[in-house]
Amino acid sequence: MKFKFLTIALLLISVSLSAQQFLGVVSYSTALGTGNTGDFISDFSYKGFQFEGRTFTNRNWTFGGTFGWNIFDTQVSKLIHLERDDKISDIQGTQVRYINSFPIMANGHYYFMKRKDPIRPFVGMNVGLYYITQRFQLGVYEANESNWHFGFAPEAGLLIRVGDMAIMANAKYNYALTAGKPLGGGTDNSHAYLSFNIGLVFYGY
């Protein structure tokens, strides 16, 4: 499954880089869960990365694609409500919880200022799929849930030129619509998180 994700990511970037005007971005990504994601894991995540390819269509617009991976994990000791295989359980004890999110998305961005300016703010929108795996462990007991979600991620950031390269810093609000069954029961299996990214940009004009 991970090989498929990396293949799709490389294809998205290679299509973008084949154009005359492009941005290829490799970023370190951190994240903070909100909504159901934050309820399950409230710890800030320092484990993530993303690859992007963006092609300029004129002075101010790029279109491209992105692939990322954010890992959330924590260890807690509190009551959790689980509904699995028509069985309802309230479990207390030391638990290890994981969420892995893999966004695979198309995007568009608008850049302010002029192309040769050293700093260019931008805003954008990412739309596509999230593959999200959720895992819960308590002793020998383990529960897993994996689903594809349709979702979107509005974004704002800065493109900063540094010689023949550039640095990109941005923030995204990732929202994956509900799909499949929630690990803890109920009907809402949506996920959301804020990601904060900084990376190197390789560009050509």
C-alpha cells in the first residue's frame, strides 16, 4: 500500500516538473488533530512529510498535486468506548493509539506580488483523497480501522527565494469527510487536523 502511495506521488511530481515553469517541494510536516482526530489523539505530531509539484500557468497561478504522510500517536490511561463486531465495551487502562493519514490531492494556488520578488504570499486549495488508518492497543487487545475519505485542505503560506532555490512555509486545514465506521462507534468518522509545513523548493522558469 505504501509503495502505491509513493508511486502516485512521484507521478504527480514528474508531470509537474515536465513543464517549463514549475515548483518541486519537499517538506517536513507537523500537525495538530482537531475534531474526532483531536479527541482520539490530542498530542502534537512531529512526524510527517509531503512532496509537491506545482506548475505555473501564468504569473500568479499554479496547479499541481501533493502527497503526504502524517503520523499521530500517543499513550493514555483513560476510559474509551468501543463498538466492534456488534459488541460494546468500555475499557480503562494504558492504551497506545495511532492515526496515519496519507493525503493524495490535486491543488491550485494563487501567488501575490511579482514573480521575481523575494517573498510571495499565497493561498490555495487542495482537493482529493485521504487514506486514514486508526489503531488502538490495550495489552493483547487491538482494534483497527482503515478507510479512504474524500476531503479538502485550504492553505496559506509564503514562498521565499534564496538564491537558486527557495523555502516554502505553509499551513493547511485538512478535513476528511466521514467514511467507514468510527473505531469508537457512532456514525461520524470524519477526521481533521492542522498541518504546519516547511520545505525546500526546487524551481525553474
